[in-house]
Amino acid sequence: MIKTCLIVLINLLPLSSAYCETNIYIGVSPNKEYRKTNISLAQFLPIQEKSKEDLRVATKIREIVREDLMRSRYFDLQESPLSLANIFINKKTLAHWSKLGSDYFITAKASSTGSVWTLKAQIYKLADKKLLIEKHYHGEMRGLRRGAHLFSDDIVKELAGKLGIAHSKIAFANNSTGRKEICMIDYDGENLLKLTNTKSINLLPRWSHDGTKIYYTSYKYLNPDMFEIDLIAGKIKPYITFQGLNLPGGNSPDGNEMVMTLSMGKNPNIYLLNRETRKLKKLLKNFSLSSSPTYSPDGKQIAFVSDRSGNPQLYVLNLATGKTKKLTSFNWCDSPSWSPTGEWIAFAGRKTRKEKMNIFLTDLTGNIKHRLTRNSGSNENPSWSPDGRFLVFSSTRNKKKELFIMDVDGSAQHSLAEIEGDSYTPHWSP
């Protein structure tokens, strides 16, 4: 059965990526059933055959989609040179693609008016030789890349039954201007955008639960206040401005509450803010310095760091009972990040004073720990991808602080992008 068309409006910045004609498969850690999903990606064609601009847009969208599907690790991607099988879609040509060993066939046509682009995309199930889904996308030219990412995520959802992350972004602090400013970049290292220009110190960006806002700490008014960036409205305003530290932690899954670190002239402690009433609740008692709170995906627990037992260690707080549990006995722990699937907490730590900081995983018992980085500079501030399969973190392995990404098992560690200056405290969007 053909599913109804979906109109998607896009308005974000575009960039292109490289393309070469080949058969490629990257298979790291997905479920076996997804490794067997073979897809054929046809050339994307112009809606008006003789339009060079339509062809340029179609080619660019295909390049982005191709890279996204490769990065997803769910598919064996089959490709072949441009042929009539890309243009005339019928049972005979679908059989042609099926003989290549593919389960699905993806094709699309694009057009451009100069300021607006349109994409008409189709996915065929080759076993049935029938159209599985058809979708339409359009938007301003500056949102071309965003539109391609959304199409890629629709493919992942439809064919792998999984959450796609191609539309996600990473917020971080960077000092390329001589001051630390808040920046944002696509998950694939494209579309770098500087969000603040305060000529001050800006740190610790944290996404809202719906990805429309970013909270961060700024010394713009000399005190470490918390600010809010509204990405939809394009506005920045102060959010929490108590005397002393105002550090964002994390938003509850329903978006109604936020946990944060406040000092208010005393030792830093963990507070919960009701976003509607603006009322604060202190969550910890008899703890010394406590910071870096992060919600569990069900919103029932908070992981945080405290030096109650001496050096900073990782703890978990049950919000209903108020009981806490210590998970680590390291020399130093910092920046916990709870996995979207709930079973792991990533954190930065060192077991002895002589070691550099590295990224670890712990389960909720504290009995099982996995070390993900080793002998590669200082590694800190891990943050999970929305699907829980990757981690972004900062590393000094190349003599400056850079953003790196790795698989959840610590494999495939690679630099996110070449970015001037040092980059700090990354946080992956929903």
C-alpha cells in the first residue's frame, strides 16, 4: 500500500559533501537483521530533464543522503552508474535492481526555482516490486542540507525501524575568537555556526528536550549566569541569574523541569527548577560540592558528581525516595551523561592521580565499567547521540581540544571536524 505524501518545510543552512561511485558497507554494532538490509540508491534526477540547476540540486541532495546512509551503519549500500533503470520505473527495471541483491530501491527527483527547492522521493520494496512509500520535501535553499538529512532519517525509520540521527546537531563552546563562544554544528561536522558573540566566557551548552533551545552559562555580566538561546525565535536572554554559579544540567524528558548547579553564595549544589512556576527545590542534603546533574531517560533518577567522600565521585539520586547511591571509587570523576536507552552512564574520570582523564561507561550497579579511551590525550565531557549508539567528547590527543566521535564500544574514534581554536563541553541534541 502506498503511504500518503508528506510535505516537509525546511529552513536551515546547507553545505555539500563528497561523492564517489562504489559499493560501500560499514557494519559496526547494529543488530544482525539490519546488516542484511541491502538498498540500491539510484541517481537523483532533475524534474526538468534539461535543467542544469535541477540536476545540481538533485546531485547535492543525493550526496548528503548517501553519506547519511553510510554513517547510519544499518545498510549495505548498492550503487551502479546512471542507466535507464534510474529513469523508467516499472516491474522490469525493479527486477534489474533486485538482481543486484537489494531489498529496497530508492530514487528521487529534484527541482529548484533559485530560492526554493523541491524533492519527490520514492522507496520501492523489491520483493513485491511495489512502491512502499512516497514523500515530498521542499524548503528554502539554505535548508537544503536539513531536508536531505530528514529524508535520510525517514529511510532509516522506514527500512531499519530505528531512530535516525542525521538531523541532529552538536552544541559546544569554542575559543577561536579569543573568547569562549557557543557554537553549533551538524552531526556530520558540517554547517558550523557561532551562536553567541558576547566577547566574554560562555560554557556548558545544554539542549532543551525538544531541541528548540540551548541553555548555557555566560560571564557576560561578570557573574556566571545562565542564558537561553531560542533557536526558533533567534533570540538570547538571561534565564537564571542568582549570585554565584548558575550552571545548566539537564531537562526532564517531558520538558517541565530542569536540574542545575547553583551556589547562591554557598557550596555548589543540585537544584530542580519547575519551568512553569519557576520554583526551585534543593535536591541534596549533607553533600559537599555537588554538580553536573543529568536526568535518566525515564525522568525518575539523576546522576551527578559530588566530593562528599573525598574526591569527586559519580552518584545516582532517586527523585521519589531521595536516596543516593555511589557508583565509582576513582581518583576523579566528572561530566556524567545518561544513555538514551537507560542502562549506561558515560563519564570522564581517572583511576589514579597520574593518569589523564578518559571516557568510561558504568551500569547502574556500579559493578560493571568499560573504559572507552586510552593513551590518547585527555578525554572529557561525553554526550550521547539520540539513538544511544555514539558518543561525542572533547580530546587533546592532537595537542588541542577537539571534538571526537566514537561508537558506544569505543571503536571508530575520529575527529568530528576541523575547527579553529579549542572546542569544549559538547552536547548532542535530541
